[in-house]
Amino acid sequence: MKDQHVFKKSIFMLIIVAFAFVSCSEEDSVETDEQNVDITEVKLASEIDIVGESISDIIIDTYEIQERNELNRAENNQMNLPDCVSITILIEQDFREITLDFGTDGCMINGHLLRGQIVLSYSRNIEAQEILINYALEDFYFDEIQVLGSRTLLRQLSNDNGNPQFTHSLDLTVIWPNGAQASREGLIIREWVEGFGSGVFTDNVYEVTGNWTTTFVNGNMHSYEVLIPLRREVVCYYFVSGSVDMQRPNFGGIFDYGSGECDNQATFPFHNGNEIDIVLH
């Protein structure tokens, strides 16, 4: 009878241990799955960076060349865009509206296929220290990513460092072909540190600061703040240096773009000390 009691007690303890093991395994599995989701979203968020910066490149360059041509009384408004982009310019007194049409088949711009239209407009005042540029995206695709949005860039003639500066008020929604979706809101400040006034697009360099949030369709929200200014060389698809602090509930880390090389490599050190390498697309 005693042996039977001991046997039953042993079986009971084994069940408890097994249950505890399964519970720990399930918790570890859930934690791993959540971290995998987070890393996937970190990579997707980096793609939004590329999309947003590329759109800003085009808007800023279009505005600057249009103004330079008008000041120099140029006979044509030659933009730094390939012939596959149709450009329509509406001039009404001090109002300008410029439509960049990349077509339904698309047009390759700096290695990316753009489709649809970017429409920008502004009130022209050559003496103003600040100009507000409005823009809207119409049926716009960046490669296979659909981008929705209409917002503003505030152009300052000279900031505290004596450089031109653009403050981008963000309100973009990005939809990937696989159904993933995210929206981004916030402010991104671009200081034009090299290439201003040269008339050459390829020597333009910006330092980017700011803060923003990215909210995925599943409700996950990531908040970002630039720690070290992001260096944006327009001849490179990616930021070449700088870092951004990324936070979300129960998760956070530093997105580090490196120290100056034009490549698709970045690192993501978690706040818990772990670090992973990230390949940008």
C-alpha cells in the first residue's frame, strides 16, 4: 500500500515537472515569436525610411531647380529626372504647382521603380525666409510598395548653422504586397550640409534628425528618436551613418547605420545587450 502511495506521488510530481517544462517552453516560444515579429517590423520600418527619404529627395530637388530656373530666367525647366517622367508646371502669379508623373508602367529613379504622381505646390516669394511646400501622392508606388499621403515640407533659407533646412511633417501610409501595412507620423528635419547651390544633384548631402512613430496594422507602435544625425548622401540608397533609438512596449534598441560606408548593412543592439545584424532592402 505504501509502495502504491509512493508510486502515485512520483507520478504526480512528474506531471507537475512536465507541466512546468511545457509552460516554460511555451513562454519561451511566445517570447521568441514576439521578438521575431519585432525584428520583422524593424526591417519594414527601415524600408519606410528609404521610401520617405526618396520622396523628400525628389520634392526638394524639384523645388530647388524650379526656383533656380526662374531666378535665372531659364528657357526650360530641366529637372534631374529621366525622360520617362512627365513634368507639368502650372504658373499663376506667385503660385506654383508641379506635377511629376511617373506613369503607370513606372520609371526608374535611383534604382527604384516609381509609379503614379507626386504633386507639389507652394506660394512663391523670393524674399521669404520660409516657404511651405505642400505635396500629395496620387496612385503612387515605390517599387511594389503602395504609398499614401499628403503633407508638407517647410523650407528655411538658413538655419542656426547658416545652412538651408527642410522640416518634413510626416503622414504616410505604406502597404506592402504581402498585406503588411503601417502608418508613420512625426517630424523629420533635413539640414543641407553639402552641395547647396552647386546645381549638381549628386553632391547633395543632408543630416537628418527628428522623431516619429510607426504604427502597424496589428496595433504595434514603434517610437523613434534620432540619437546621432543620420547622414543622407543622395547617391546612396541608404543612410551611411547615424543611429536611431527605437522603443515599443517591452522591447527596444538602437538602429545603427554604421560609420560612413554606402551599404545595406545595419546593426540593432537590443537594450538587453543582445545584438543582431540587419540587411536593408
